[in-house]
Amino acid sequence: MSSLDISRHRELFDAEKFQIPITIIGAGATGSWLALSLAKLGIEDITVWDFDEVEEHNVPNQAYGIDDITYPKTEALEKIILHSTNTKINTINDKFTDQRLSGIVFLMVDSMACRKEIWENSIKMKPSVKHLIEPRMGLDMGRIYNVNPTNLNHIKEYENTYYSDDVAEVSACGNSMTVISSALGIASWCTRQLINLANDEVLDNEILIDFKYNNIVTARWE
């Protein structure tokens, strides 16, 4: 199998010069597409954590196909990325708790309670974590947070964004509402945050994206 040809974007992002490990916690609607996007950039040092299996309702808005149903998401995603890019990512079919992290972390879990736990135990004030990118997605809107985990002002502002899990957007039958356009959009914006970070661009700490009305609002905490 031939190697990935990154010549079309090397001038913007050269994966061969990018030596920072990437960890994605959560391989759902945004995490699965993000992992595929980063692999297509040419990044090889990618570790993905997830403990779920692919279910039928995952197929319409996640990177998985019908044939992946019942398989662990990590196993299916590893197969998809290997087939698409010839890149062998690291996958861990387990729940992330308090493991040591390093490099750039994408926190893409389902619940706010889980976000808080991972933030407190493995990211906050950990010098080994260079940067946190944390998206939140609804049906028509999304938010992305760029956080330096050792910056006291960032810590304060980021923790002020927490809310309870009972405010999540759900359908009439009580299920979380997601759509592929929002999932792909958020994953794309997260990918661009990594590119900007690699190019030493100044990042917005909060990015609010309104997909329905095409509005974007940003804020910086410095």
C-alpha cells in the first residue's frame, strides 16, 4: 500500500515536522471524524480512547459504517483509518479515568461530569499536557475551547463554562440530538485549531459556531 501523499497541504501543515503526541478521548460523533481528519493530515502519533461499541444509531453521524455495528469503536476506527491513510493509530478500548497524558489532548466525551473528572485528574495543572481542545456539540450549534492547562486565567475561565448534564439537547424521545453536518463541522474546526497551534497562531479560547444562522462568535481570555 502506498504512503500518504501530503504534498497538497505540506506548506500549511507538515506532519513530518510535527512531533507532538495527540490523544483523543472519545470516538463518537466528533472524535471519530477528528481522528480520521488528523490521520489524513499525516499525523501518526494518535491515541484514541473509547469503551463503546458501534450501534445502529451511530452510523448516520459518525465515521463508522453498517459493517462496523457491534464492533468496539476503537477497533472499527483503527480499521477505517488504516484503510484510508495507511496509518496505524493507537487505540485503547477502555474507559479513560486518570491515566497520564502528554502533548495535545482532545476531550470529546459525552457528559459534563466525565469532562470534569478527566480535567481534574489528568489535565489541569499538568505540564506534560501542552494544550487542551474541548468541543461541545448540539444539533445546530457547537462550541470549541482552547485551553492552556497550566495558565491560571485559562483554568478559571474554562471552569466557568461548566454546566449540568441535564441541559443537554434531547429529542422528544429523550435521546441526544446530533446530525452529521454539525459533527463534521466541529471536527473540522478542531482540526484547524491544531494546525493553527502548530503554526504558532494566537488561538481564540472560545469559539461559538451557529450552523443554522451561519454566525461565529469568538473570545480570548488573555
